[in-house]
Amino acid sequence: MSDAQNLAYATVQILHNFGAVAAVGGSVSAMLASPKDRRKPAWIAFAGWVTQAVSGPAFGMLSFYFYHRFPDIAGIAVAALTIKIVCAVLGFLLVTAYILPRPRCRERFETLVWPASTALAATALTAAAVLRWFA
Amino acid sequence: MNNSAVSYILLTMLFGTPPAMAVDGKITISAPMEGAMVTAGEKFKVSYDAVLDQNGDHLHLNVDGKRMDILRQLKGTAEIDGLAPGKHQLCLLMNTKGHVPTGTESCVNVQAK
């Protein structure tokens, strides 16, 4: 691949990696913080999930831009990618729901949102490793 | 020193070493041969040799369009699980680091009996 292509893929990979760090780190920090201190890590987790949701498809879009084809993945890699997508969608929705004002069921939701976001982020990170080596 | 040598040195100093000429990729499947007969339900080996093209990184082994294996060695053999009786197509496709086919490929048709 040309240097331009390598640079493009590397840039997306850097964003994707930092997105993963923010999603996991923000979720764990929010889970461990007291309820009044959760706002800042919640935004970090939110930024992480948004970055994941944007940078993930960017890999495929880059391939399409350069080669007019999407990556050829199969079997376990497809399963791992599906898990990543599901985790990113659920993580994004959960954390968005936390950040937006929600008067009803607030207390119960706040107890569950961060363990759930942490579990989703950890699952996505695990699936990423599987996708990397089974693709 | 002639003029072309001087210009080459000056251009190299300005822009760095010129890139190597792009290599045309090639994949050769030496076994089984086109139209060969294989025993249905029995494992067999595909022997191949590949020269990477400019964007190539590794090979994907497909049987009837379905991916069976990823080959990172450019020369060697790959094992294929037993095929059902009938005609099958074995293909080796060159792929980029990002698993996008570069267009360089080689296929053979075999008959499993």
C-alpha cells in the first residue's frame, strides 16, 4: 500500500484506539465514582462511544475509497465485528440516555448504566482482538 | 560525469530515492491442476507460489467463493477439507493488509468424486 493509504488507515486506527480507551476508561471511572462525580467520566465515555461509532465504519469506507471494495472478512471475524457493532450501538444509547435529562426511573438506571457500559466496552475490546486475528 | 547522472543525483537529493517500479503480482497454483480429480470427503493440498503486487500483503484461499484460509506465506501448500462430490472452484486471491482483494488472483476447477 502507498504511504498515503497507510497514513489514512493509521489515522483511523489511532482514533479508534483512543475511542476504545475513552469508552472503557470513562465507563470504569464513572462506575467507581460517587454519583455526584460521574458527570465528567460520563462525557469521556460518551466521546469514546461516539469515536468508536465513527471510526469503526471509517475502516470500511477507506477500503471502499481506495479499492472500491469492502474488506473480505468471514466466519469468526464477522461474528466479532457484529459483536463490536452491537456493543457500540448499545453503549452509545446507554450513555446518551444517561447524559440526557431523564426524570423517570433515574435512580435505578444510574445504578445499572455504568456496569453495563463497562461490560459493553470490555466486550467490544475483546471482540476487536478476535476480529484483528481472525480477519 | 554525464548530464543524466548529474540530474539523477540532484533529483535524488531533492526528492529522495525514487520509488521502485511497481511489481505485477502473480499467483500460480501448481497443484491440483485445472480439471483435476480429487477424492470426495478427503483432505488434499493446494500448492501455490505468489509474487505480491504493489498493494498485496497476503492471500485468501476460497473454495466456491467461500473463504477457507488465510495464507501469509508466499509459497507453500494449504490443506483443504474434504469436498462434497461435484465440481468445485479453488481460488487464491491477493489481499491488502486491510483484507481488500487487490484483483490479483488465480483459480482452478476440480472435480470431487
